[in-house]
Amino acid sequence: MKAPILVTGAAGFIGSNLVDRLLANGAVVVGYDNFSTGRAEFLAAAEKSQRFGLVRGDLFDLSKLTAAMSGCGAVIHLAANADVRHGLEHPLRDFEQNTAGTMNVLEAMRAAAVRDLVFASTGSIYGDTATFPTPEDAPMPRQTSLYGASKMAAEGFIAAYAEGFGLRARICRFVSILGPRYSHGHVFDFCRQLRANSKVLHILGDGRAQKSYLAVEDCVAGILAVLQQGSESEAGFCETYNLGTEETCRVSESAQWICETLGLAPTLEYGGGDRGWVGDNPFILLDTKKLQALGWKPRSTIREGVANTVEWLQANPWIFDEGAKTQ
């Protein structure tokens, strides 16, 4: 049997979907989560498997994190503060949870002699780029969000650890992800609004921002595709891959799809301006040729991803009870 794979943020939206896929593929999985934003319900199926073990722990408990990694063959690091909008309200949170937390993951890997890492980064690190579709080697503009800056800093430490300590690192820069267990983002926010008042939908910005979104099952497939790269290499390396789709949609289009799926026709009210909040990039489209060269390709369209997300939220109204907890 292959060595276990440790997944940080295992009880989150992406993490729990990844855990289920790994178990379906026959892997042994160690889930690590402090449940500050993760949900036990998301791991209900995984908990029934004898090949899954859950460690309730924080990234800042270095001894517990190192012990959890003992004997593992790889780490997939998803745990993070992912709420871009509220970064300015808690300026240290992105640094602490995304940058400093990643440093602890790297230190635990070094102590436990685990060499393989997949890191969940973000397309937000490209800021207000002028290059579309945006490739992995695009010129880096100034950072526009604390979230993007914290992930960019974490990427830097990962690259340095790969060079200095021989880690085999893969960095995945995601667009926004949609699908079952989604509990944070504009589709969640719009559906929650419409549950409270089906007559009016308030939209931040002017609705013309163009974004790319990826279905969670396609995101998980991309993570597993990059995990295989370089796994037999003796030397340390660090490779970066964009995960996204070749299409975009305007926020106003997404709102219409959400309303159609719900069977509603509310009045749409716009806040104005070309973005919803400070750090909200009005155009996101990543170049995914590098990942597609590995044989990966997204299977769902953005519209399908939106509809599937709305349908899951409709079937699981309990998710709204706790408020918009982040991934």
C-alpha cells in the first residue's frame, strides 16, 4: 500500500471533495483541519472509510502537524483564509493563516522527511494584469489584495524550500471554484439574498466584471494530475500550474443563471464601479496550456458549474444557518 497523503483543510469545500476522490482512487488519506471554517458534515462519507484518518489540529501546532505527517508520502496544502473581500478588516489574518501557516507546513514536512507538496495558491496573485489569458510566467504587477500578497509570499517560501531542502513542490493557482459543498463566494451570497427576499438582488459593482470559474471536480482532477509530476525525481523542484477554464462570464450573466435555476425573476440592483471591493480584479482569465499538456482538461462549463452549485445549495439549506463561513 502506498504511503498516506495528508490533506490540510480536509473539512473544507475543496479539501473534502479531494479527500473523497483520493479515497475513491484507493489512497490512504490523513485529513488535518482545525474546523474553524471546515464542516464535519463534509467528511461524513470519508469517516466511514478505514483508509481515512482525521486529525483535529491547527497549523500552528507544529508538533501535532509533524506527527500527523509522519509516514506520509505527500502533503496537499489547502488550509487557508480564503475570504478576499474582508482582508482589510483583519490585515494580519491573511499573513498568519496563509503565509505563516504555510511556513509551518514546510517546517513540519522537513521534520517528518516528507518531500512531495501540492500547494493551493490563487490567480489573485496576478493582480490587475494586462496579459490575457494570463500564463504562469506573466510579469507580476503590484499586488491588489492582502490575500493575493499572502499567497505570493507563501509561493516564495515554497520555492526557496524546494531549492534549499530538496522538496518536490507543485503550486496550483486557482480561479474561483464552484460545486457541491460550496459555502463562500458570490453564488452563495446571491442565493442567501434571494432566500431572504426573492424580489430584489443586490450586486456589488456594475455587473460587467468578467471572471473565470472552475467546477470543483475539475479542480480536484487538476490537483491529482500535478501530484504525479516529478514524483520519481531525486532533485528538488518547484513547478507552477494555472487551474481555470478557457471561458469567462460576467457577474450579471452569473446572476441571471442563478435566478433561472431558482425559477426567480428579481429586480437586479447594482452598486456601481468596475469592481465589488478593494482587491477584486475585474477580469480574470488564466492560461491553462501547461496543465492541459499533462492530459487534464475541464469537463464542466461555467454555466453548468453555477447551476450545479445552486442545486446543491437548494438541497442543503442548512449551509446557510451558520452564515458565510470561509473555506
